[in-house]
Amino acid sequence: MGRLINIDNGGTLTDVCVIDGDCIVRTKTLTTPHDLSRCFVDGLTKAAEAIYGAPDLVSLLRTTDHIRYSTTQGTNSLVERKGPRLGIILSGTLSSGDLRTEATSELFDALVGDRVEYLDTAVDPADLALSAVRAVNALTSAGSNRVVVIHGGHAPGLAEWRVKNILLAKFPQHLLGAVPLLYSHEVAEDDDDGRRAWTALFNAYLHKAMENFLYNAEHKLQANKNRNPLLIFRNDGQSARVAKTTALKTYSSGPRGGVEGARAIAAHYGFPHLLSMDVGGTTTDIGEIVADQVRVQQRGLIGGIETSFPLCDIVSVGVGGSSVISVEDGRIRVGPQSMGSAPGPACFGLGGKRATITDAFLLSGLLDPTSFFGGELKLDRERAAAAIAENVAGPLGITETAAVAAMEDAWVSKIAESLSRFTSVTAETTLAAFGGAGPLAVCRVAEAAGIDRVLIPGLAAVFSAYGLGFSDIGHRYEARLDEASGAALESTMASLLNKAERDMFAEGFDLADCQAVGALQIRFEGREETLALDGIALETLPQDASLSVVLTVVKAIPHPRLLGAFSPDGTKDTSAVTETDRTVLLGGHLRAVPLYEVESQSGGATAPGPAVLEEAYFTSRIDDGWRFEVSDLGDILLSRS
């Protein structure tokens, strides 16, 4: 296996994981939201320094087979409602009332609001041109900086194509300040008008920021002699070049990386039901693996709204290490706003003045101000105390200690309630806790959710980046089948295979070396079903069913190897090694508990709580009634008696 580099860009931190055979090098850098390509290159440079002893980025890139990138930027922008102002032009049978329902009104108002215009595409060309120009002018005057054209009813592509030809002539895209004009049928071929409309809106909301950053990052890689194109890891679990990646499919791609890693580790250790909890700076992302299979929705949900693409079933909750904790109407509120990395939690000393859980855990004694973030970021206790006094303790009229405890209670409750809403917990459930903030108070989260077993991966702090290593290079294609005949099916499949051949050639592979799987998607009376093409009898299908051909093409590339094991019978268990202790807040009182450095523990090392586990990039408090055990691989299993 050649060298692989995986990068996961979060709202607060950007993680880099370099995999070279059985050797893994990981590092982190603060995310730079004003220029994401900066933290991208900073992370790679830090990795090069860890490998070569010098920031030799060119040598690192020239010896790397593939670089895969994932991000939570799309997730975070939707959670925090930070994105472009969209305007929409509707025609045909679709109205804003179809899109702005009781369930979707908040999101519609945040993305679109009253920036809506209507067109009658059935009028003569001159009148249509005049109406289309007036619609665009009205939307841009109302503040729209991206316009989405959506037609409802029969042949949406044809109707939108008529509007597109007019607008391209009237508003040439090469002019400075031109507003991007997007068309729903070009994003997804979906007969469900509302679903296709929302898919186009989400894609437009995410597209510009992703495009600007990714091409900038790719240019910097090329300037440093990178061998192969930058690969973007998608929510469907595969990777592809920037130019062949739909922006919407980057939504929750970072969390999907964590789920891929969780799937691999569940299979390795034999966990039948693994619930993954990825706690970053802005969100907690929850996924599920049952019998080694990732939970996927064929019509993926974003904000509870169906889209046209299959997406991993991940719930992103606005609570993380940098989430703002405030008091509203005498009650503590956690998130969804986040301080991110700039200015970050108050204790970062970068200008943040709002209270966060990172500030609380610093004051509780759990976080060491000198060793946090591998010792690269010194935490300021006085700034944390001032932020909590002003934003929590003062408004509630309580002491600092009581405020810290109340902040933890609220933070833990929000995560635990989200886990319980997402799935049913059973005796077979194991909670995988990762991300920089995932292990912090995981024992309390697990107890609140009724879970007795927790897995903290040894690479917990960069686990989503590590999980990208279990993906391959792949593309998915879909096309309508207008006629239920063998000839039409053969022709449509041939067309999709031609597209796949071109795309895989651009990725550097021959189609003959890839796995290609075709399927037929049937939509009938509100139901959808996917059938294998082998042996299908088209004449038996309902005549008024909507049919689509789906082609998935994958080129497998090497994956990391998992080698470790826990000791099921306790024969390998040894006492964990500790040389010091740490005073932490437990049950409202300060207590001195053993401090265990993860890097110093051998396979089979075990000890009971209360205790603190710490490594370079994560810290975990092991509470009373819990015991930890370290595997040969460095993973940590927590069990509640």
C-alpha cells in the first residue's frame, strides 16, 4: 500500500492522518475560516515535519498516492444558517407553498425568505424573455446572490432549458458581478418536484464556498508537486475528483468518514450494534452501524427534508466543544451557535468572550492548560472564568463551581437526548466516542442514554480523518428510463457506462479495472424499490411506474489494516501505569484521581474509575462505576459495572 493522506476539515480544528502501511502519523491545526486552504496546507506541513523532521511539503506530496479530503463546513453552515442568500424562480405547478410547509418553514425562511418570483413558461418566447429578465432583476434587487430555477410538473428539464437559454443571453456569466443561475434538473433527475427543488436549493447553498476553497487547495497541491488529483470524500462513502463532486454530497462528509471508521472497527471487534458519536467544535454527529452495515437513507435527509440522493443517515446536533453556552429565561442553552476556532472558546485567548464547554472543563480541572492540543495551545483559565461569570454564573446568580457543573449537565443532556432520539439502545449497543470533544464526559453521556459499553478509538481525535482511509474511488449515475423495454434499458446503460469510462479515465483508471453494478429504481404509488438488473422482467412492471437506471462504478484502493484485540477472558489484563494524579470536579467536589497517559499503556492495561485518561489530542474522565481497558491496537473500551 502506498502512502495515503486523509484530511478532515471541521469548524474548529482540521485533522490530518497520514497512513503508510502500519505506520500512522496524525496531527491537528486550527481551522482558518477566512481561508480554508491555509489550514489545509498548514496541516500537511505539520505532517511533513512530523515525518521528516522538517516542513518538507514537496517530499511528502511526491511520495503520496492519494489525498482524500472531507469537511463539516456544509453541515456547520446549515446548522448555523451561514450561507448565501438564495432567490428562486418557480414555474409550472410548483409554488412556494409546496416548499414552505409547516415542517420546512424555518429552513425555507433562512435560505430563501421572500425572494421568490414566478414565470409562466407557456407564453410566447418574447414575453417569456421579458418576464425572466424582470424576475432575475427583482431577485437581485432583493439581495439574492444566487438564483435557482425550478419547474414543477411534466418535463422539468425542457422548461428549465428554455429559461436557461434566455438568461444566458441576457445575463452572460463572464461579466463581473454576474449572479450564478442554477437549474434544478441539472442537479438531480427526480420526478418528485419538491424533493428536486430542495436538492437544488441545498446544493446552491453549499456550492460556492466549497468550490472556491477546493480549487484553491488543489492549485496549492499542484504547485507543491502533488502526484494525483485531490479526492473529495462524499457522504455516500466514496471519493472522487473536485470537478466530479456535487456540492450537496459533501454535506456531512466529515462525519461520514467517522462512520466508515466505526463500521470497520465494529466489524474488527465484533460489535453487533455500534452507535457513533463524533463531537467536534460545532456539532455532535451521530451515526449507526448494525451488523456491519452503515445506516443509509435512499432519499437522504438534510434538516429533516428529503433530497434526491442517497445519504448516510447522520444526525448533526448543534452542540460541540466550542458551542456557545448562555442563559435564556433563567435556563442554560447550549448551541447551536459556535465560537469555532476564531475567535474560539474564551480560554483560547484569541478574542472569544462567550462561554463554552471547553472553558467549563478547563475550570473543572479535566483539561490541563499546558498540555491541551499537544501542548501547542496554552489555555487561559482567567479568561474562561471571566466568560463563565459573565454569561452563566452571573445571570443565574450561582457560584463558578455550580455554573461549571450546570454547564456540563446541560451539555451532556443535549447529546444524550439526541442519541436516544436517533435509535433504540439495547444490551448489545456500544457507543463509539470520538472527535476532539467526544471522550471528554462520555461516561456521563452513556449513562444518560442507558449505554453500558463505550469504545474510544486510539485515533479518536482524528478518527473521521482516519475513517476516510476505508473509502474507494467511485461514481454514481442515474438516468430516466422513458420506455420499459430491453432496447431502452441497454441504450441507457451504455450511455451511463460511457460517462463512467470518461470519469474513471480522468481519475487515472480503466473502466475494465473497476467494479460496475447496475440497478433499476422503480417509483410507484409513493413507494420506491431498487432491483438488480440480472433477470429482471420489464414487462411485469406497472405501466405507470417511473423508472430510472442507476450505475455505481468503484475502483478499490488499499485500506488501513486493523490488528488489535481486547482480552475477553481477562488473561492479558495488567494494571494501567500512572505516575501522577489530577484534581477534577466530581459530584460538585474537587477530587484527586489517577491520571493515565494513553501513550504509556500497553495492550491489556486496565484500571477502574474515577480517573482521567489523556493523550496528545483528547482527554476523557472515567467516572465511578466504570473501568477502562486498552487493546493491542490502542483502542480503549469502557465498561460500566
